[in-house]
Amino acid sequence: MTQSQLCPSLDTSKMQPTPSFFLRLWLLVVALPLAVAARPEQAAPLAQLVVVHTNDIHDHVRPREDGAGGLPYVAGFVAQLRRQHGDVLVVDAGDVTEKGDLIGARTHGLITYEAMRRVGYHAVAIGNHDLDRVPLERLRRHEKALGQRLLCANLLGPDDQPLFEPARLVRIGEVQVGLVGLTLAAHEGRTREGLLDLRASGRRLAHEARALRAAGADVVVAVCHEGTKACAELSQLAPEVALFVSAHTHEIVRAPIVVPGTGALVVQASSYARWAGLLKLEVDRRTGRIVRYGGSLVEMTGEAFAPDPAIQGLVAAAEGTAAPDASVFVIENERSLTASEIGLLGAEALRTQTGAEIGFCLPSQVVRDVLPAGRLDYNSFYRAVGLIGANLVAAELSGAEIAAYFTGWQRNGKERPEWAGFRAQRTGRGGLLQPELEPTRRYRVVMPKREWGLVMRQLKSAGADRTAPALKERAQRLDASLAGALRDYLSARREQGQSLREVLAELEAARSPTAALTNH
Ligand SMILES: [Zn+2]
């Protein structure tokens, strides 16, 4: 298989800057004689390769309020490495899109792929968030914005051929790198026509890896939207792969994991471009194995390198046209808020902004990012709760039903629902919080649709009142969003002269049983 067969749509030679003079000199003066001394019958079997890897960027096209993370920093970091080392391999293991920025949402991820094109990625895999419920036509537009095909070997079309480019060869300095992409495999609860399961994905990966080696790859790298454990399983099926760039599980892997038996390396750089992974590898081209390595996660902050001004400019321009409301100031935040605090604020914002008596906002279901210290704008709230909080439900529930959900979920879910609009106190048994509500009275309750699904499940398992109207029919979709409710609620409190800390203290007091005793 030739390079052009592997890579039909791209002229990779145009994408590769030539290695610097110093790198060539280094190879000539240092690496070549060393290698010749080690193995006289073959020239330079050992070669150096520097790799930068990211995963689960999720539309983080700019730093957070506390100045950390985002693609402008990744670009600045890669540019600095290229100045130091000549060319470096830059790959991303997928979940490029969704939930990280209003601009990303409004442009359907195009802004993020466009920014990645400017970073100069050599391969980008497809995550489940990039793929699920996304029409193929949009993925093709993502490829256009990225300036290259997405890499994915385990999603097949009706003709049993991969829907995307499965593998490609790129030259990084003196090293021919074979790259194979994999998206999250089919498993129980995740099916899609043409999507292979983990074993079949592993066999496909092995096939592509062998073809890449035959086509001249010195080393094969899998860019793989699977957690580190699944990558270790894939390694057993495809021992030809020397390095797995993992994703999906948002693991902070500070040093490469060595897979027992195969010796392959598995790396992952958490999520949201808070870190980028940096690997310095020594590759044996005869065997395709990594013989020496150093790896770490590098924090994407402005201490060692500047964010890329071109990408910052691109994002600012896109905000002006696609999301001018993203930077509308809401409130100053004195310290990073916990998921529970965000849930409490969300519950109260939903309650007051929709005119309901009770609001619920379950942190584990809804909160996707922290609210860091700093100036919070609408985009901050979109990033924290926008995706899941886009769909809201209101319903009439009796006090007994609310209590059944509230205590049942604490018992089963090992988590306390966050709420606003009633007082609760700890009961003797197990210390569960019990709401102070009239059992037979009906209350208007509002919550994210995702949580409503849990309410229905909880009430069914608790043997809900058979005389009450069916739960499904009581639910009413609301034309509002959690991020919008938080923006409006907290902006109003700020205009009344309250700080975020004061708002939180007031909400806690309003639902605490001690206050209930003194007020009643
Ligand atoms: Zn994922």
C-alpha cells in the first residue's frame, strides 16, 4: 500500500514543514554515528519523535475565566515546541465538540475544527459527542474546517468500507509515522449501523497497522477515542501499535502507561485543553517499537508560553457574528464554585425565572464544568450547565411524590439532589434529608429534562400513587434554559447589590431546618 492509497484526499507533503537545519545536523552528527555504532549493518535505526496530544477538547476555544486552558494555549505550546525541535507530531483523540463554548454550539463545532487547523494537527479522531446524533453532512463540514479528513477506521458505510479515512502516513522530521483513528466502539447501550465493537475494532486496527508498516511506517500510533483500559485491550489485539493516544474518560494520566505483554504506551491528557500531553520518544524503525520515552502533561497556562493571538482573533471574530451574547457580564465570582453550589443556584434560578414553587438541579446530571473565580459571563454558565440544561420540564407533583424522589434518590444514587423552594432536615435513619412539605398538596416543580427522567424512575420504583395522573402526561416542556435562567437570576441579584457569596448564603439559609424552626 502506498502513501497515496492510504491518504487519498490529502497531499500530506504540503502539510509537513521540512525539519529544521539543526534537527538535520543533530541527526547527522549525533544520532547517525550512535546508531551505526550500535548496529553497523543498517543505518540509523533509532530516531527521535516528539508528540503533542490532546483529547476531549469539547469546544474549549478559549481560556476559562481564571485564564487556564483552551486551544490558543495549545497553539502557543505547539509553536514553541516547533521552534525548539523542528516538527512535532500533533494529534487529538476526539470529542472535539459540544458543551465547552457558546460559539462552538452556535457554529456547530466549526470554530473548533478551524482553530485546530491553525494549530496544525496531523490527525484528529472522532469522539462519541462528535458523532452521535450528528448528520454525516455536518461531519464533512467539520473535515473542511479542519483542512483534512477525520481519522476513523471502525465506522463502516453500507459498502463495508470505512466512512472516514482510516489511516494515514505522515513524515515528522526523519520519522515516517503511521496513524490510525478509532472512535468509541459499539457496546451495550451504544449501537450504530456500521460501528464495530471493541474486538472487531481491534482487528481492524491491527490490519491498518500492518498495512502502515508495510507502506514504510517507522512506528504506528493509534488515535483512539477510548479510555486507557480499553486501549490496553486493543493493544493485545493490535500489538503492532506502539502508542495509543487515549480519550473519552477524561483521565489525568501524568506519565505514560506501559501495557503488559505488548509494551505499548497509553497516554491521555484529561479534557478541555487544560493540559496537553508531551512525549519524547526514541523509536526503533526496524521493529517499530518505542525503545525510550519521556512523557508528561503540560498545563495550558500563560507561564511558559503565550496563547496564540491568531486563534484568539479568530474566536473573537466568531463571537461577534455567531454569539455576541456570550460575553454579556453576569456577576463577579470570588472563588471557584462546587457542583453542589452550582446545582443550588440552578434550582433557585429555575424556580424564580419560571414561576414554579420548587426547583431541582441534580449536579451529577447537569453540571459539566466548574464556575471558576473571576468575571462570569453568559458563556461561563453555558459551559457549566448549558448542554444538559437546554431542555427543561415543569410538572405538578404532590408533597409525598417529591419526598419519595428526594429521599429515594439520596438512598439509591448516593447523591443529594440540589433543590430550592422547601426546607429539609435530616432524619434519624441514615441521616437522609427529608423535605418539609404537605404530603397531599400539589406543588409546581421545575427541573432539567434529564432529571425528570430520574424522578419518573424513582417514583415508579417507589410504587407511585396509582390514583394520581400518569407522570408522563404531567410533564410540560418549558421554553427556557438553565443557563439563561442563571444569567437572568444572577444579573438581577447583582443589580440589587448582592454578591454571589451573599446569594448562596441566603439560599442555604432559606432551606435549612434551623431557620424553619425559628420561622414557624
Ligand atoms: Zn467521549
